[in-house]
Amino acid sequence: MSHKQQVVLGEVQETLLIPLYGRAVEARKPRSVLRDPRSVEMVDSIDYDFAKLDSSNQALFACAMRTAIIDEWVRGFLAEHPSGTVVELGTGLNTRFDRVDNGTVRWIDIDLPDVIELRRAFFGDKDRYRMIAASITEDAWLDEVVRSGGPYLLVSEAVLAYLAEEDVRSLFRRVASRLPGAWVVTDTFSRMLVEQILARDVRKVMSMKMLWTCGDPREVERWGVGARLLETRNLGQPQAALRRRMPPVYRVGMAVADRLGGRRLDGYRLNLYKVAEPDK
Ligand SMILES: C[S@@+](CC[C@H](N)C(=O)[O-])C[C@H]1O[C@@H](n2cnc3c(N)ncnc32)[C@H](O)[C@@H]1O
């Protein structure tokens, strides 16, 4: 009998195994964009046929790259606000706290109950870190985040696309009203990317449905929910500090991809927003 960790997850929740595996594959390489030994440990100890994801190697690398770009924004927030609160929405089995912990950040990881139950097999609440089992479409988690104290950074990596657009708007609205001045990092998937590329590469192994598509991250500003776009990047446009740390072959590859495949890369964007400032 296998002593590996069993996973029993809903359809959307199961998608967390893709970025987990993407980070582990990347972290195993001798020269990589990500240091992430815990992802490797988790992949080795979970009872799941990860090999069936190997044919989607571009998608796996994209997962590692987006994680690295988001980590860099989190480090930037912590440089300005070392004791701020970082909230990871739809955290899955992300290991971001381990990768960027500066010794003073307060951190809250949120996901649906079955995911948090699985997460608790690997991680425990501690001094500055805890997990909340909740849907981000509900309100109660916001009360707990407010109690943690600001400034706030909310991160959602490959999560909002699983919500209906109205739920995404409502989330921004509630965050602006309860956490004014918060930074919000999220990604946007164009309809073309979801319908053509992901349908071909990823949906052959998983049957999840992506609902919110967005071809232009400025659209969120136009919703009038109090969000201002501060930065937007595709995967070929990592921050300068990250680019300097990348293995040289990646640096060249990303620059070429950005120049030649810019439009295709633009279907997926990583975005940093700030929600309305508190009244002075
Ligand atoms: C593709 S996975 C990404 C996981 C993680 N962000 C990462 O990068 O490894 C999508 C995650 O969103 C979570 N999720 C989807 N809808 C959610 C909701 N309404 N509330 C909380 N989490 C949700 C899923 O359970 C899953 O963990």
C-alpha cells in the first residue's frame, strides 16, 4: 500500500497540482529561475500521476516563470512594508511564504476547505503565518485580514480566472472598501489563450473551466471599482532584478520570446494594481 499523501480534490481545486509540479520541475534543474525545495518534496510525497503533465512542458515553465515574477513583486512590497500583511488568495500548495519570508511579514493563505485540509498535511499555522479555509467570493476572510493590520498585499496566481467576471468585480470592490490602499497582484488570461492554447495543452489532462477572461488588464480600471494598474508584464518581461538573477540562457530566451512572440505572450499578463487610497 502506498504511504504517499492521497489527494481528493474538486475539479477547480485539482488545478493546483499543475503549478506545484511546474515549480518542482523548475527547482530540480541545476540552473533555474526558482529555488523551491519544498515543492519538490511535496511532488515526491503526493500520490498523483504527475508524469501525465510532462507533455505540457511549456505550460509548466510558464507556471515557474509567473511564480518568480510574482515573488519579485512580493519582495518589492516587503522592502517598502517589512511588517505588512500578505494574503495569498487561492494559495493551493504554493510555497511563497517559504520563498520570500523576511522574518517580519504577517501572512495569510486562503483556499477552499478541501485544499486547506490537504495543505495542512504539509504546513502548519505558526507565529506570523496562518491558513483560512474559505471561498474568496465570501466576506468572512476579509474581517480576519483587516484584523491582521496593513499595509496589505493580496496575491492571486491563476485563481481569478476560475471566477465569474461579476465575482471578480465584486472582489475588487470589497477589497477597495475594506483594505483601501492595498496592492493587488493578479494575472489575466485572454479569451484566445483560454479557448485555443489552454484548451489544447492543459484541458487534455484536467477538465477545469476558466470563466473570467480579460485581454487588457486596464479593463479592470474601467470597471470603476477603485483599482489602478501600476505595472503589467508578460512572461517575457521579468523585472530587471529578476532578469539579472536568471541563468543566462533564460535571459536570452525570454528576450527573444518577448521580441518574436510578444503578441502571443500578451495573452497572459501579470498585473500589479493598487486599490483606492484611504481618504487623507
Ligand atoms: C491553478 S490553482 C493555483 C494555486 C496557487 N495559486 C498556485 O499558483 O500554486 C487555482 C487555485 O484557486 C483556488 N480557488 C478557486 N476558486 C476559489 C475560491 N472561490 N476561493 C478560494 N480559492 C479558490 C483553487 O482551489 C486552487 O487552489
